[in-house]
Amino acid sequence: MKSTANAKFILLHAPTAGNALTPRRWLFSLITFFTLAFTLTLINSTFSSSSTAARRNGDGISGAGTGTSILPHSVSTALLHYAAADTNSTKPHMSTAELSSIATAISSCSSACNFLIFGLTHESLLWHALNHGGTTVFLDENEYQVSKFEQSNPGTEAYDIQFTTKVTQMKELLILAKLQSDKECKPIQNLLFSECKLGINDMPNHIYQVPWDVILVDGPRGYSPSSPGRMSAIFTAGVLARSKFGEANSKTHVFIHEMGREVERIYSDEFLCPENLVESVDSLGHFVVENPIQGNAPRFCKSSSSL
């Protein structure tokens, strides 16, 4: 039990007549309160209106009716310039023309894009910045690089993918895919349940549900016979683009980097199709793939490539 020996008592006195609030003091207090409340409301409304006007007129442009923030054109231009001009990086990087081609496709989205990228490269942060407010997902073969990238760049989304193919298997995998083009390797399917050897079925589940507007294949490694090669990435990009349903925009921009190499050239011809090639810029191929209206495509292209 606590001791009360040192307890202190406070004696309350009733207010004397001199300290009592008179009607005049009550009126003055009310007027002061309402004046202060009105002033605070006015200040708040002014700042709110100014902020809204600023977002509509420039630095923080909002997508009309979408609430999505769009990167100002001046910022996009500066990012492209410095990404192309970076001579300090030891990594190979794209030319100004290649960067501009992809940036144009991103800016063509009615609202922010759904952008899927195979490979973590010199341009990764550029893609994330240009698709400001959109969904940007990176897929890479290197678990360490993926972890390091996400830790160094909060807000980015990246996953490591296991590629079981090798560049030396290019021909046999293509022959097998042609034989199974109406079954396991058909153009329209849910790759999550695919048994096609070229299909990537170990990505996070939500990747298969997203209607991708832009897909860039700039990975995995494909510069040596023992490298994974980009056969699976190109096939998967072709299927994801054709399996895009329920969207007002049924077209998907698919970019393949380093088209001068055999794997990239042959597999793009086979699964993205020459008739869908809209632009070739330096070593970048730009395809626009549209999902079939009837919802069932018997084959990928009008004509098949030959090895």
C-alpha cells in the first residue's frame, strides 16, 4: 500500500464574481473562435487548390480519370539522354535509338503500362522510372543480382528464374516445339500449367494473370554455347502476348535485344513472326503481337522459319 504521508492537497476555490465570465466575455470568446476556424479553413482550401493546379499543369501530371501519375516529358528526355551517354558503366548498354523506341511504346499506353522485362541490365532503373506509376517487373537468372537490385532500389519488383536450356539446344528445342505446336507448345495457353520445354512455368503466379502492354527480352545470357540462351524467354513472350484477353488494348509491344545473334533472330521469326515486325533499330527488334479475335490460334505465324 502506498504511503500518504507526503501527499499534497489542492484546494479548489469557486470563482469570485470578478473572475466570472460575463456575457460580453462569452461573446468575445465565440467571435475569436469562429474567426480562427474560418482562417484555418481558408488557408487549407488555398493550399489544396494550388496543389491540384500544379499537378494538372506540370510537374506532377495526373492521368485524366485514372489517378495515375505520369512522368513529365522533360524528365523522360533527360533520363534517356543520360542512360545512353553513360560511358562510366562497364556493362554493355543500348543506343539512343533503341532506348527511344522502347520509351515511345511505354508512353503510348493510355494509362501507366504493364511492363515485363527479361534481364537485369544497365537500363533497368531507366525502365522503372519511365514507367512511373505503372507495373514494372524484372526477371533474371541470377538470384544474387535480383536480391541486390531490390535491396539497392526499394520499390522495384524483381524475381529470379531458373532457365534449364542452353544455346546448344536451340535446334532440337525448336523442332520439338513445332511438333507440339497444337498441344503442349500451342500459341495460346496458361503457361503456369504448361509442359512445353520452352515455356517458363515457375514465375510467380500473378505474372501469368497480368495483361502485359510491353515485354522486353534482354536476358538471360546468350553469348556462349553453355549459356541459357533466350529461347524460352522469346517463346514465353509470344504466348503471353497472344493469351492477353479481356482488355480494350489487345496488342502487346515485344522488344528483342541483340537480334543479330542466331537464337534471337530464329526464335523471333518463329514465335513473334516477321509479319509482326514493325521496326528494327540497331540490334533491337520491335514486334507488335495481337491476340487472335477468335481466341484460338492454330499456329504462331503465317509462315514458319527454317533452320
